[in-house]
Amino acid sequence: MRLRGIGFTLLLLSCILTISGCGFGFEKSLKEIDPPKVDYVEEGEQSDGEETEAVGEESSSEEATEDQSADATTGVTTRQLYLLDANGMVVPQSFQLPAVESAAKQALEYLVVDGPITEMLPNGFQAVLPAGTVVNGIDQMDDTLVVDFSKEFGDYAAENEKQILEAVTWTLTQFDGVEKVKIQINGYDQMEMPVNGTPIGDSFSRSNGINHEMGNVVDVSNSTDVTVYFMAQSEDYAYYVPVTKRMEGVSDDVSGVLKGLMEGPPVHSGLFSQFSKDLKLLNADQEDGLLTLEFNEAILTGAEDKVLQQELLKSLVLSLTEQKDVSEVAITVDGHSELVDEAGNVLSEPVSRPVDVNKVGF
């Protein structure tokens, strides 16, 4: 597919901001390696005393082999866990965890209050699942993971319900082949959350959003949800926060993302943005999975060299690669592609989504 002139070529976006302690995290090639495919449930795993069938029986052995091979030298692997920050927002944090075959179950166990995540939590962050919650079992049906929790899953405050549902969903959908999550409690399907009745339906997915912000939308029927990444600060730790915004008057998802970044974070959210009113989008091309954006020079830091602020670039890449048809982003400035980041790395190739968003303790 090819897009030109998304319909708001004079969009104003923000880039004036100084942030310390938060790097882009790419090597000079700026090409991220996709996370290895993993097996979600260990074969023969116990659930209430009975054996369960391995997930993806035909392909699970191949996926498990890939995961174990990738981590053979260190015995650890990178996982994203969605936790609550001090502002009550659901935020991805990348941890190095022991490499296991039952990766999805392990990830959920690290979301439990007073569980194995306790000593690893960054300042101001907390786990989301009620203390004592047990994962009875996990099964995969096509692109859906069915997760069976113990009764303790329902022991939470009503105001935390949406965050719990979002954290579970976004943590599990990081795994290859998983698009949706279905929740059970002691083997019974949950069509809604157990405390405040938040609808789940047959399943829940990333399309349901995270950290919702309605903004000033008037015509909901002619609007669309987009997820964009802003920044937050906790003491000396800066990190990226996904926010799902309802956008009106956009012709496609890419337009919605850029407009959402332009508008900035919700008021009183504790979030901030790097984009400046002087920044303009001059052109946009999309072909296959590559999105090429051309901006004016306001996207640069103002130095003599064509230096692109790392935090701004990462917000763009994280936001745009949430779209299923965007896997890489290339940035040009007034037709020139000879850019460097603040560390002096040449941005000669398109940038793909980083594996380790908000690294913790690496």
C-alpha cells in the first residue's frame, strides 16, 4: 500500500524537550531483532491436578527449540511485563527472566503482588494481579490464549479493574501468534470482570486499548482509537507510556497516530511529549511494512549536524509500529536521509520496534 499526503501535511508536532537517563537503545545498525518465538504452555503442565494438552501441538516443539537456543548462553530472555506506575497507568517494563518453555504462564506469575517480581520493581511501580493469584492453566485456541485463574484473581479494588484486564492482555499478546485473551476463573468463562463488570466478551485484545483517553471527541461514530506513546518521569527514570486516544477527523490510522502525538498527552496525566509546534510533516509514503515520513528541520535538535533526538524518534517508532501494517519507520528531513542520533549513530536504515521497551536492570 502506498500513502501520499495523509491529509494534514502541515501537522504541528512537538520536539523541544530535554530528557536524561533514557536512551534509544539501538545499535549503530538501528535494526532490532524480532523476539524469538516461544511455547506458551509447558507440555504436561498441571492444572488442578490433571495434565493439559500442549499449546500449538504441531508447532510447539519448534518454537520451544528456537527460544531455548536463543538463550542457551545466558539462560535468560527478555519479557515485557505490564505494571502500574505511580499515576495508576499501565506501563510496559522489560525484564530479563529465566528462559522457560511455559513463557506465558511465567509472565503472568510475575504480575502477581508479592510474587517473584517484588524485588525487581522500579521505584513507583507495582504488580497488578491480587496477591495469592494462581494460574491454574493456559491453553491456546487459534490466536486466543485461554487463561484459567484461581478465585484470588477477583480480590481487587473496583478502580483497578480495567488496569488489570489491560495488563494481562498486553502482557500475553507480546507472544508470537497471540492476538486475543480469554479469561476463566476456576474453569468458568468470564464474559465480564468479576468485581466491577467491565465487559470482556468472548475475548479481549490490544484493539480494546490501554490507558484510555477520550479527549474532546464529540462524534464517537466517526472517530477511531489509536495508541501513542508519551513519556513519564519517576525520579531519575524516564519511560514510555502507551495511551489509547479517540481521534476525530482522520483518514487512516497513521494519520490518527501523528495527530495524537501532535495533540500531546492528557492534561494532568503526569505525561509529557517531545514534539514542538514548529514541527511539520511534509510527506508520508507507505509501501509493504515500511513507512517513510518526511519532516521539516524542526524535528532536529538544532545542532549544525542533522541530529535527531532519540526520545522523539522512539516515541514515533513505538506509536507507529502499533499499527499491524507498519513494521519499520524511516525518517527524512527536507528530502535528506543522512541523519544521526545524539550518540552519533548514523540513521542510515529504517528503524523497527525495539524489543526491550523501558529496560529494567539490564
